[in-house]
Amino acid sequence: MARPLRIGVAGLGRAFTLMLPTLTADPRVRLVAATDPRPEARNRFAEQFEARACETFEALCADREVDAIYIATPHQLHAEHTCLAAAAGKHVLVEKPMAVTLEEASHMIEAAVRAKVHLVVGHSHSFDAPVARARSLIASGRFGVLRMVTAAYFTDFLYRARRPEELDTAQGGGVVFSQAAHQVDIVRMLAGGLGTSVRAHAASWDRARPTEGAYSALMAFETGAFASLTYSGYGHFDGDELCGNVTEIGLAKDASQYGGARRALAALGDAKSEARAKSARNYGGDRYAPPREAPWHEHFGLVIASCERADLRPLPQGVMAYSDDSREMIEMAKPAVPRAGVIDELYAAVVENVPPSHDGAWGRATLEACLAILQSSREGREVRLQRQVPFQDRMNMGQAPMIEER
């Protein structure tokens, strides 16, 4: 194997926690530095990985041993941090949503081009292996042309402990920025990427959580296919019931925890207590618990790709194909490294100079559709899309074997 990819991390919060099993299990990766406002998080990182703890983002950018920076800072900081990292000659892996505005996303793309570095946008659930396998089945033509995609998920997203800006739409808060970014990415990849318009409704019906908590959208594509997307984060019906009671991150669902998010939130009392509770559960906090090993693939609720001769449904165990006269479960073994597809793209880009599939233009196109959901709901009309790009499967997603566990 070629040299390891040396990664610096900006932001040791929830997103980093969910990526940590990938970053520690993939033999192509070495964590060498990190920055976070919380000294307890920096200290834990330095001790756990024998790495450098940087007090500022600028210091992380100046670290000569860092090849790429994983930006997992709050949404409203993604653009600033990406541009600074690129200017320092660092390749970038930036969490979804890529940015809060299209102007910011364009600045990020321009910064990467100017510095001749690669920009990868992820993790999103379009990286999930069963989704990628469904995409490869569609591309094969085995089941005819894709005509429709149905995506729906119901969670308790809005009642998990949040910082104030996570409940402020203007700063990238709410389910459209945080969750539609997954759903839009999935349906765009399955349908080829070239969306043409969005018609949507989004709503906030809890005054104590003053941001969008639910949406439904219809997205049309150049191919003639269309997709319906529905998400609710109001913590009633549990969409994991439709996925074999497997959680979004691939763990067995504990039914006794139903309503737990609302109960825990009610016990906190005010916004400051809520923010402290979130910090305590993040990496380095006194209530931090490392992620458990997941026996199944991750998922993002119900997804059905309707082709002319079959419906294809990604599941935590693989892909179910409902064809004209039979049902076939295309089983997929437990991933040796969770979210390995993210590292596949980043490693190939940085070490082998292979342009990533989830690049800046792709991330901007997904952001455009998310913003269109908000605009369509606000203005009561269909919104045309102007920044869409086709999906370029440069990594043969859904076909390549998984790397061996070390």
C-alpha cells in the first residue's frame, strides 16, 4: 500500500464521533492533528492518537504533516474553513451540508481550484454501500429505466440536544440543511444527478424549536424520472421500523428508548443546559461514549427506486429487488470499515489524483436542491434548478470489494 493519508480534524463534535470508527479502522488513514474550541476534546485526541492538538484552525492549516483536513465544524463555518484550508494547500473533506448559501459553496469550489487541491463533500448517506449497489443496478439497465424514487424517514432529530444555532435556519439549522442533504444526495445519485425543479412544503410546528422540523418535496429530473422526499424530525413514528428496527448507523434498535429524546430534553430546562448536555456527549466530554461496532450497513429510512421492471430497495443488509415475477435479496456482508466509500474517494483524490465523485460541484448541486425546498415552501411555487451536475461514478461505487479489516 502507498503511504497513509495524514488527516487533520477540525471539529471534534457529533459528526467526528460518527466518522471516528472509519478513521480508526481504515489502514489508509492516520490521524495526526486536530483542533476544537474545547480543551478536553483536544487533550483526549492528542492522547488517544499520539497526535498534535492545535488551539486554532489556522495552526491546524499550518501543520506541514497534514495532507487533508476533515472539516466537521458547525455548518455556518464550513465555507470559511474550507477556503482557509485550501489556501494553505490542504485537501478538504467537508461535512454536509457543504455550506449555507450557494455563494459560499462557489467560493469553496473556486478556492480549491485556485490552490489545486481536491474538495470532497461527505459524509452523506449516498455513500452507503446498499445505495451505491442500487445505483449500479439501475445503471446496468437490468431492470429497465428508472422512473421514480420514493424516500421517507421519521426520526426524533429535532428533540436531540442542540446548540442554539442548530435551531436557527439562517445558520444552517433545522432538518432541511442537516437531513435533506442526505435525502437529496441519495435520490440525485440514483436518478443520475440532473435535477430540473423542486416543489415543496416545509414546516415548523413547535414554537420551542423554531426551525423547520419537517418537509415534503417533489423533485423532477432531466431523464423524466421524479422523486418524492419526506422527512419528519418530530419524534413520533420511528422510521427505523421500516428498516428492520436497525438504526441509521447500523445498530439494533432498542424499542424501550421510544420517546427518550423528548424526555431527556424536557429535563434540561433551558438553552444553556441543552448546549452543555450536547457538549458533554461529544468527544472528550464527561458523558462521551465511543460508537459501538455496527453489525449492518447504515441507512436513511425508506428508499425505493422504481424502474420499469423492478422496485429496488436499499436496506441495512443489502438491496431487495422486487421484479415482475420474483423477489431477490442481494445480500451485502457487514462492512469491514464503516463509511469506507468516503475514504475511497478522499484517498484516491489526494494520493492518486483521481477526481472525487462527491466533489464541490456535486455538493453545491445538492445544496441548491435543499435551498429550493425552503424557497418553494416560502414562496408557494415550483423552483427551477440551475446548478445541477451529473453523477460521475469514478470509483465504481456498488461494485468494488470492501477493503480488509486490519
